[in-house]
Amino acid sequence: MTNIEAAINKLHLLSQYEITDSLEENAPIITERANDKHAIANQIQALFTEGKIHQNCDWAAHMTTTISTDSLVGQLLSSHHNGNLLSPELYPTLNRIKQQTLDWLCQLFEQSHGHFTSGASYGNLEALWQAKQQYPNRDTIFAAKTAHYSIDKASQILGLKVQYIATDSDDKIDLAQLRRACELNSPLAIIATAGTSASGAFDPIDECIQIAQDVDAWCHIDAAWGGYLKLLPEHRALFGHQLAHANSLCFDPHKAWAQPKPASILLYQQPASPMMSIEADYLHHQPDSKLPGSQGGQAFLPLWFTLISSGVESLRCNSRHALGQAQLFTEFLAEQTQWPIFRSPSGIVCFETEEKLTSLIQQGVISTAQRNNRTVYRTVFIGNHIKAKALIEKLQPYF
């Protein structure tokens, strides 16, 4: 019996215990000895129940979705394999799969090099770390005020400064202000966001890359959310014609592609520069210049299995379904209300109303965000489960 079979068998055995309602009262605790099987079964059932909320057809508050069956199989394979690609010579099959998946992503995003990370926050940090190596005498980053908070976090870690640029009425970076800022101070890097977390807005990618080239600065594309649209021919124009000239780009498959966390990719146009002198005499190959250390297949085996099992077209179909539901929701809302509505190209729909929708926020139906300096309600269409009709039914009592 393999460890996967044994794990599934153990879950099956635990599921046969009677479940009680007093989950908190009888919750298992960490002690020297094993807990009662009934208490463990209760807690496992609670986890299953809690995880099912992502499958609700009206769960649209956040970028969290249930993972696909294919990606779950890939996750099980990763846990079973548990290899460490710091020693790739010991795991030729895993290393070959990693490279195959990486090559496909490089081609998709018009980059030449890259590696998997544990999330776009890590990707943003490492991209700025690389930029700092290339421009050691600069310390300022220019980013729209709608940029992800991880940019600020990375800057604090690296001892850099973020100068936020105003946005236009569509939440995109104001190019005129960006150019003026560059005239006053040559930046270390310019950040362009492809799909902001709050409203799904796309900064003008081509123009940001061109301005960075004009002032000889690093240009990083944070496509953690909106990167999935690059797979759809009808939306590739959002990424412009100069994406190949960006210095770096990050993307999170664990968002719109229904992959398990952590699954993220950081891509470069040029090989990552050495960051420091490193020596690990116990390794056959010395560690390369990237932030992650020990790493197995957890970041790419689920995506790889999805691609080989269901095909690339399955990702396109799922994405188009979610975008179609966003369109229906927008149309329904426009027909039945006078509320201001803001639909992004990436599947986020925001709206304003004087009604208090606190209960819907608590249920995970909607969330709030800042758009163009105003608080708005926000829905995120992601995966196959969210239905426009279900959201409208939740909102109708407030019309």
C-alpha cells in the first residue's frame, strides 16, 4: 500500500465514526497521546464543511475557489513524491516535468527564464531584489496607489521607498504623472499591475514598459490576478505588444486556474543575476540565485497534471465561463437597479449602493474595496461555481 492509499484509507475509516454537533467542545488537542477518533472525525468533518463554502454558487467575495479534481491529483502526487529539486540529479522525472511546465509558462508570457514560488508576494519581493542588484544606487519604486500591498512590504524588507502615483478614473496608473515623477527622480523600478486585487484594473502595460526603458529602470509586471487572461486570444491586447521587454512578471495559477496554494511563477527576460556568494558543500549543484530554497513539485505538479489530463483548452473554457457570468451579473444589475456599476476585464465587478449589505459580506457573497478613492462593493467571478443568478437573488431584497 502506498502512502497515498494509506492516507485515503485513514480518512475513510475516520469518516465512519459518528459525527456530533459539539465540534468546539470535543475538539482534539495536541498532547503526548493520540486523540479520541470521534473527536478527530468531528474536526475533519468541520474542515470539509468549511472548505465547501468555496463551492457555493454565491461565494464571490474573494479570489478563493475550490481546486479542480485534476489539480488535487497533482497535489497528492507532489506529497507522495516529496523530492527536493535542490538535488535535481536525483529526481530526473520531477525535474523534467518542472521544466516542461516552466517552458509553457515562459512561452505564454513571452519571457525566457523563471522559477516557481509560493505566491506573488514572494515574486514581487524577488523581482525587486533583482532590480536592486542591477541598479544598486537607486532606492525608489514607482507604482500606482492601486498596486498590491506586497509591493510596500517588499520595499520595507529591502530598504527601498515606494512613491505612489495617482490613478485615473478607471483605476489605472496616470501616465502623465508617472512621466513627471521619472523626470524628477530616476526610479529603481516601475510596477505595472495586470489586474488589481481591488477592482481588477489593468495598468497600460506597453506604456509602463516604454517609460521604464526611456529612464533605464526595471519594469515588473504584477499579473498575479489578471495574468490568466493572457491565455485568451480575445483579451491578449490587455498585455500590449511589448511584454517581452518587461524585466520580470509574476502570476498566481492558484487564483483563476483553480490550483492549490501555493502555486505561483516568477518569470524573467534575462537570467537572474547572482545575489550573493553561496556555498553548500553537501549539494552536488550549488544553489542558484533565487529566493526559494528546498522545493519539490508542490507549486507545479497540480498545474502540470491539469494541463496534461484536461488540456490547455479546459483552462480557457473555465475562464470564459467565469467572465460570462460576470457579464450576466453586470447586465442583471443594470436592468434592475440604478446603482453605479464598474466591470473590469478580469472578472471583478464593483458597484455602489446606499443599502447596507453587511450580512452579504459576512456570508462571503460580496466584499468591499476602494475604487477611485470610493468604497464600493466587490464581487469576484472565479471558477465554475459562481452563478450570476444566485448573486442577483441574494441582492434582490435590497433593490
